[in-house]
Amino acid sequence: MISEHLVDLSRLQFAVTALYHFLFVPLTIGMTWILVIMESVYVMTGKTIYKDMTRFWGKLYGINFALGVTTGITLEFQFGTNWAYYSHYVGDVFGAPLAIEGLMAFFLESTFIGLFFFGWNRLSRQQHLLVTILMAVGTNLSALWILIANGWMQNPVGAEFSYVTMRMEMVDFWTVIFNPDAQAKFVHTVSAGYTTGAMFVLSISAWYLLKGRDVEFAKKSFRIAAAFGFASICSVIVLGDESGYTVGEAQQTKLAAMEAMWETEPAPAPFNLIAIPNEAEMKNDFAIEIPWVMGIIGTRSLSKQIPGIKEIKEKNRERIISGMGAVTALDALRKSPDDPLLKKAFDEIKADLGFGLLLKKYVTSFDQVTPEIIEKAVNDTVPRVAPMFWSFRLMVGLGFLMLMIFGFALLFSVKGNFASKRWLLKSALYALPAPWLGCELGWFVAEYGRQPWTIYGVLPTHLSVSTLSVNSLYGSLAGFIGFYTVLLIVEMYLMIKFAKLGPGSLGTGRYANEAGQLAHA
Amino acid sequence: MLDYSTLKFIWWLLVGVLLVGFAIMDGHDMGVGTLLPFVGKDDVERRVVINTVGPHWDGNQVWFITGGGAIFAAWPLVYATAFSGFYWAMLIVLWALFFRPVGFDYRSKINNATWRKTWDWVAFGNLLLGVPFQFDDHLVSTYTGSFWALLNPFALTAGVVSTAMITFHGAIYLMHRTVGDIYRRTQRAMLIFGSLLLLTFSVAGLWLWLGIDGYVISSALDPAALPNPLAKTVVRQPGAWLANYGKYPATITLPVLAYLGALLAMLLAVKGRTLAAFVASSLAIIGIIGTAGVSLFPFIMPSSTDLRSSLTVWDSVSSRLTLSIMLWATVIFMPLIIAYTSWAYKVMSGKVTAAYIRENEHAAY
């Protein structure tokens, strides 16, 4: 049997490396379009300051990009190294978008980033702008394919289990691509990236303005960031709602946990603005409810019900019991694959196969199953409520905070007096960590909320791991933490150094701080 | 849609193409990285060396990433078994990769490309020996070997072959892009590593012929069947790794190409015809990787502890639909990738000199 310790360490390692990777990704996604905007203005107006803006913000973007790529390779490796059974079981479906991402997007982005930095003197203005645009397109396509893969983990459509090959196999590629979960996730995630890029430029520009240096450069950057950021954060919030809607259809469990909905409320269900969830007694000790709101967000109707946690667990209990039959039928069928009766028996209940596999966390053979074990497995099917509930609310709160900051930034940009509003500049500066925190919380909700599954309803997390020793995991986890800490220190050092140097680091002679500094990145 | 057995064979070729692409593209910049401390004697010279690959290494690295993705999609069982079985070797490869952005982008002197490339091939050398893993009824793989067992003499020889190959190839590229002292030093390195390549490639071949038992499928096997690695039987036989050259004599062109390509590349490089030499050393890479692939065929990853668990081209692949979709994706995008990569090299072509570094003080690495 697979030790729980091994599973926990494997999950921890994936969580650490994935969350770390996503410190760099959203900035890359957002900055590419900001660079496109700045360079387009340069090409259209011919004003050198916009070229300097593209090059300076591009320099910071480059420092970030290098680590985004490097830490992304870790994630690709990790499916094979630490999640071998997962890779076998769903590689037929999950591997394809990853490979296509490489072919269609990652090559594009990585080839043109070289020309973006080194091609200024060798390309015409229009050619260089084209390079920047292709780099941005590549980055966003890359996010699309990764989120198609991730969306399939949340809502595994377009695939079927094959008892001969013992794995999920793709039956409809277009269904996998146009998975509503994947599409909603893509738009929500890239918008969050655009917001991150905008906040980055807004904060650092605000800092220059507070210091009273490189004022013209900072003002122009601030305005672009304010407009782009406002549009982006609106899209994050509106399309985040869309994401909630699709979650409601495919993953009611996640929704119920996120909202601390223990009971199935009469439609339209109320929204718990604040609650103190009590896991043991399956109720909220305290809650402030807003009537109707949850029902409308979750179902887009006034009459459809949203199932609560208790109801979901009862349904899952039935599916686990049926799933035991499915696993037994599968084993019989694999021994005599040509028996049509066995095949028919398996086909009737194979939809519950994944639920039967949940019991493998506790027993090697189903003779050992007791009512207590079934109870444990049933309880496993809903993630812990409190972390879901609070992470989600914190994420949404950060979203609205950023909406206000970008809203005021845009308002005073239009009025033209933002540079004298020190409270606005200070808020923009201190809000710098907000988008990163929001992104990390969002991924936590998405991935923790899918537990106990790696592929929802199909493959339990517990079975997905590689059969490694616990010591190997301690070793590799220590290695990752060590390397990643050093890389983060180097990255932050460079980022802060160049942010402090400002556009003077381009060595054009037009900006502050140009004397005696180390110029090349 | 093509029939299943044809698709399986095409994907064996395509994985080969991706590995060759990786070795030619990422190989030359890793080779340059390896040579860096030996051919660049001061900071300006080192910057010249780094800037020959500066605009391109990021794109080249994607060959590695896409190769991994393609193996995941086309050979999921191989991906799962190899990456988890070679856990520590894979992590060392990965961690060595972390040094590149720090070494290149962040202007430090750390560079561990060789180290990493060697590991790739130590893993490959182990494939020819067989790898201790097995599957249970639900195809859960268990690896029973230790990390240190990977470090056996034959595998290390394979590691040296690969290091020599990419350093040789990188040296030719570096000669193409530099002048003066760096050019002369690199030429010397090129001759050394070219000779080492020819020597170790020959040693590995003899060893394989005389000293290592190959694997043979001993049961009837239907290439069009749904993949199930446990459905066959396998035996070990002396000399079996060379059997394909007897069965398909045309494949002998591959080892011949390896020798001729390497010799021709050395000759052309000495004559200063560096671009032609680069083409020749690329042909040598095709020959070397092709030789390795044909020797193993149809095996991809033989199991030494449970022979029938061995993974082959026929029974460790994805479904027909997935292979077919992936084939289309490759057919559409590979020519585009080659086209824009060539354009990027063309834009940045020409010699990198100390003067170039001075002119681009604020943009170059």
C-alpha cells in the first residue's frame, strides 16, 4: 500500500514548486501586452521615450522571465518523476496539450524573446514590434494550453477509461479543448496576469513619482498601467464569476466547500459573506448571509438548487459502494478480457470506478472494508471547508481592493492630476504584493478544492504518486527549497537593483542616476 | 487517420527527430557553455562567447521541454517509468538547468551544461543495459535499482560520448561566430573533442557487440494491438543489440554517417569552412542518435528485473487518436518553428567581437 507520508510529501513538493512557478508567470503574461502597448505607441508616434519605456520595463520583464521558464521545467518533469501513475493513467489526454503548448507557443515565445532583447539595432521598428507581438501571443497561447490541461483535471470531458490499457484515453479532442472549465479558467487566469503586470508598472512608477525622479517617464508608464490594469481587473472579477458558474456545474463539491454550504438551501440560495465553519458538526457556528446571491451566481437562475455538503457526501457514499463493484468487475475483466458478460457488468458501473479507487487509500483488498472505512472515504470526498472559505474570500477581497486602486488611478489619469495625489501613489506602491497574493490564493482554491482527486472523479491523488521512498522525497524537497531560495534572493536582488536604477540603466544619458552604475543585465 | 502500427512507428521516428533537434540546437549552446572557461580568458572574451548564443539559448532550450512533452503525450508509460525510476538523475539534470538563467541572464560564471548533458546520456547508457523496474496488474511501476547503480562503466562511457559530441558541435558553432584568439583556442578544443568523440563512440560500439546482452521479443507481437506491455515475453541474447543492422542493412548508414560526419566536420572546420562544418557535425549527431535508436529498436526501455515489463515502441504508446492529433500538430508547427528559428539566427548572424560588446554595452549579456 502507498504510504500517506509519501503522498503528503509529494503533494507538498508539487504545491511548493507550482506556487513558486506562479510567482513569475502572471508577471510575464501581463508584461508582454504592456510592452506591446508601449512599443506600438513608439512606432506610431516615433517618440523615443516610449522606446525607452519598452526597453526598461522589458529589462525587468527579462529578469522575471528567466525564472519563469526555469521553474516551469520543474513542473513538466514532476509529472513524470513524482506522479508516475498519474502520467500513465491520463498521459494520453493530459500529455497532448502540454506537448502542443511546446510546439505552438513556447517555441514562439522563447525564440522571439531573444530577438526582443538583442534585435533593437538589427530590425526595423515595425519588425521589432512584430517580434514583441509574437512574443506576447506565444506567452498567452502557452497559458491557454496549460489551462486546457488543468481544466481537464477539474472537469475530465472528452475521454474514456480503457480496461485493456488501464488508462483514460482521448475520444474527442475538440471537447477537451472547448471544455467550459478550461476556457473560463484561461480568461480568468490571463486577466489576473494582466492585472499583475499592470500593478507592477503602476507601483514602480508611483514610487518614482513619490521620489520626484524620472517624472515624465513615470507618468507615461503610470497612465498606461492604470488604463490596462482597470480593464484587466474588471475582466478578472466578471470572468471570475463565470469561473464560479462553471465550477457550479462540474464541481459542486468545490463550490460547496468554498461557500461553507453544509445544507442544500431552497433556491435561490443565500451567500455566506462571513462564516465560522465547524467541520466536526458540519455547520457554521456563525454566518452573515446575503439572500439569493449564491443561487444566482452559482446557477444563473432563481429556481435551480445548489447541493450542500451533506447531500454531496450522501451521493458520494452511493458512488463509493458502487465503485467497489466497478473495481472488482475490472479485475475480473482484465483476467478474461474477451468475456462479453464481464464487459457488460463493468460498463454498467464504470462511471463509479474512480470512487471505488478512493478506498485504496485505506485497504489493499475490499474484504477489509468496514463501514468506518467507507465513512472515512466519504468524508475525504469534500475538502476541508475553512481553508477554502477563507482563501476564496481573501482572493475576492484583494480583487476589489485592486479594482478601487486601478479605478482611482484611471480616474485621476483622465483628469490629469494623479501625480500630485500622494495618497494614490502610496496606495499603488503598497498594493504591489496584492496581485501575487490573489493569484496564489486562486490556485490554492482551484487545486486544494479538487482534493481528494488529481482528476476529478476519475483518479484519486493518493494513487497518482510514484512509488518512491520517503527519504527520496525529503531529499528532493530539501533540494528544491534550497535552490529556489537562492534563486529568489538573486532574482529579487536584481529586480530591486534595476527598479532603483530606473530608466537610467539603459545608458541613454536621458535619465536620473546615470553616473557610475553597473549597466548591463 | 493512419493505421495504428504505422502511427506507432512514425512516433518512434518523431521522438528521434526531437532528440536530434535538441542535440543540434540546445547541444551547440551547451557545448559553448562547456567551452566558456577554456576559450574565454578575460571578461570581455567571456562575454563574446556568451553573446554568440545569448539571443538563442532560450529558444533552443524549448527543444528539451517539447521533447519531454512529446514523450509524455506519445509514450506516457515511458515518461512515467523513466522519470520516476531515474529520480535522482532527473533531478540533477533539472537542477543543473537552474544554473543557466543565473549563469547567462544574470551574468555569473556558473555553467553546468555538460554536467547535465552527461546525465541525460548516463540514463541512456543504462537503457542499453536494462533498467530494474516492473509493473503490477494495474500497471503501477516499481523501480528496484539504486541511484549509484546508474553509474556503471558502460553508462559513463555513453555519458562521455554525449559530452564529447555536444562540445565538439558547440566548438564548431563558436568558431563560426568568433575571430582571433577565441577562434584559435576553440579550434584546438574542437580537434580534441572530435577525436574523443570518435574514440568513445567506437569503444561503446565494440562493448555493445561483445560485452552486453541485448533484448529480443520472443512471443508473437501484433504491432497494431492495443498497448499492453505485459502481453509479451522477452529474452536476453548476446549481440542482440546489433541484430537490427543484419536484419535491415540500410541502417548501417547511421553509424557510417556518425564517423563520416565527424571526420568531415573536423576537416572543414580546420579549413575555416565553419558553416559547412556545422552541417557536417549535425549529420554526425543524427548518425549517433540514430545508431542508438536502431540498436534498441523496438525496445525503448528494457526491464532487467521483469523482462516482459520491458517497454517497446508497440506497447507503451498513446491511443491512436492522440498519436494522430500529435502528428498533425507536429507536421503543422515543426516547419514554422524551423522557419522562424532560422530567421532569428539570420537576424543575429555575423561575428561577435569585442567591439560588438562595447557597442551594445547596455543590451548584451
